[in-house]
Amino acid sequence: MRVLSRKTAVVVFLAFAFAYFFSALIRAITATLSPILTREFALNARDLGLLAGGYFLGFAAMQLPLGNWLDRHGPKKVILSFLAVAVAGCVAFSLATNFISLLVARILCGIGVSACLMAPLTGYRRWMQPTSQLRANSWMLMTGSLGMVASTLPVQWLMPLWGWRPMFWGLAAMVLLSMLLIAWKVPAWRATEPAAATAANAGSYAEVWRHPYFRKLVPLGFFNYGGLVAIQTLWAVPWMIKVAGYTPVQAATGLFWINGVMLGTFWAWGLLNPWLVKRGWQAERLIKRGVPLSLILLAVVIVASSRLTEWTDLLLALFCMSCTFVALAQPAVGMAFAPELAGRALSAYNLVIFSGVFTVQWGIGLLVDGLKALGWQEIAAFQGAMGVFLACCMASYMYFLASKSHNQGSK
């Protein structure tokens, strides 16, 4: 295993982080654009959920082949190939004239940025020590939160000046710039590094899927972590508008502060993780203590948003912040496997997460429309859909508690 010097590791991190910033912005921008896209293309709730979920559908579809390619060819070659597709997706979105073309473009965007987190995490698994990996993972997520912050008020401010279509041309240009930085600064994957991986690179995921620790974390990744991303990148804005009565500008402001809180939270995790690990607070222990708080706060959001409307953005921010305990599962999964399997383990778990994002994003839209068709008022329909999501999160946490741990280093 080749460990990078501190200076080189920082430069490599920044190159990857630049690309991940724009991938997160592309991911989250539909939440801010949802009012204008709804008007311009006459979208209903299920269309909006499918459009936002299309990104995650493309993202999830690439995770299994992505893991094999990362283990075999390394982060640099793989992420550069994928980002070229992201450029095409941004251009296609800017040219879309109907819902189908919007959806296809979003799927292309999802495919194109699907390596933006897994590629660096795979590299960090071989290039950094374990405590540095935990810090780098948290700060990559912090960078993603910064991209999500940029997708809120800045986008809202720029829309009257530029319009949403030119914004996607700008995003395409920034992704191209990130490709140049990665090509320049990220080291190549040496053929001698994965010496133990020759047989493993045959492409089997069997060892990953069979691993008890991986299975233990699957429901939490699917519902709790996937649901966090689904709400943060789409449903937070419709919730604030439809349930709490916010204007689009107020909702964008609320989302700005939600993503700002997430940025600060992941920054704090990056600082605290090495300290916590040294004192015996491993990922599994933190998840066990932290998830109940997120469940309580989600219940408060559901019950209180229609009454304490002025506090809805704060309640959503606290809920999202409490969900970050589940984000600790991702690096824990990577470190539970040998380095030559890291790409597949991380990509398999990412598949779980983003399959959950797609399911929750589209599922909430389907439930809202279905409950309204049964005669429910709009606010009650949103609350009912979110209540189903809460029940799923509770069930996944109970499964986590009931499953035995087979990863002693994670306790």
C-alpha cells in the first residue's frame, strides 16, 4: 500500500473535492429549480419525484461496474471517463424541451458523476492511514454540502439574470475544468499496487454481498441515509412550500441554511472522528446512539410543520444534521474489507444508498399523489407520505439493532 505524503494527499483531496462540489450542486439543483420546472413543464408530484430520482437511477445503475473498474483501473482513469458523460448530461439538460428529455438528461448526469465520491474513497483506502480516511470521507461530504449550499440561494439569485438553461452550460464548463485538475494532480494507479487483487479482479461481488457487517448496514443505508439525501435534494423545498406555506424564495433560503448546517456538521465530523476513534467511539457505536435522535426529529417535523410554520426550516436542518450519524457507515464498510476489495465494497454500499434515494424520492411523490386521489388534503397527504418514510426508517434501525456485529473494529 502506497501512502501519500501529507502535501500530496492534500493536493489530491482538493482535486477530487473540486469535482465533488459540482457533482453535489448538479445533484441538488432540482430542489431549487422545482417551482420553475413544475410551471414550465406542467409537472405533478410524481413527475417531480421521478425527475429528481432519475439522477439517482443513473447513479445507482453504475455502481456495480464502477466498483470493478475502480479496483482494476484506479480512480483517475475511471472518474475522467465518467465526468465526460456528466458534461454531456448538463448540456442535454440545458437543451431539453419536454419531460422525457429532462429525465434522460438527469439520468446522464447521474451516470456521469457517479464516480465522484467512490473514486476518491477508493484511492484514500490505499493512499491514506485509517484515521485520515475517516477525516477525508467527512470532509468530502462537507464539500458536497458546500455544493448543495451553492445550489440554493446562489441559484435562486442567478435565475432572473441567467435563466436555468445557461446555468447548465456553466456547470458543464466547470466539470470540464475539474477533469483537467484531476488529470494533472491525481496519481496514476500503479499496476503493482493491487498485487493481491489479480484473482479478486475477476469481478465477483459475492464476498461483499455475503459479508454480515455489510448486510447489517444495508437497511440503514437504503432508508435512513438514502432518505436523508432524498429530502435534502428534493422534498425539503416542496415540504416548506406546501406544508409550511413558504414562498419559493423563503424555501430556497431555508434550504440554504439546511445545507449550511450540513456543511458545518461534516466539517465537525472530520475534526472529531480521529479523536473519537482513539477513545473507543467507533462507527457502529455512534450510529446506535445517534439514529434515534433523527427518528424523533423526523416525527416532530411531520407533526409540527403545519403548526409551527416559521420553525420548519430549523426542524428540517436539525433532522438532516442528526442523520449524519448514518454517514459514518460508508467509510466503516470500506475499512471492513481488504484494500483490493475496497472499490467494490464502497460502490456496492453506494448502490444501496442511491437506490434508496431514488425509491424514497419517487415513492414520496407517488404517495402524495395517491393520497390526494383518495381525498386527502395536500398537507395531510404530504404528512402521510412522510409518515410512511418514518416507519421504514424505524424498521431499518430495529434490524440494525437485532443483527449481530461481525466487524469488531467498528464497535
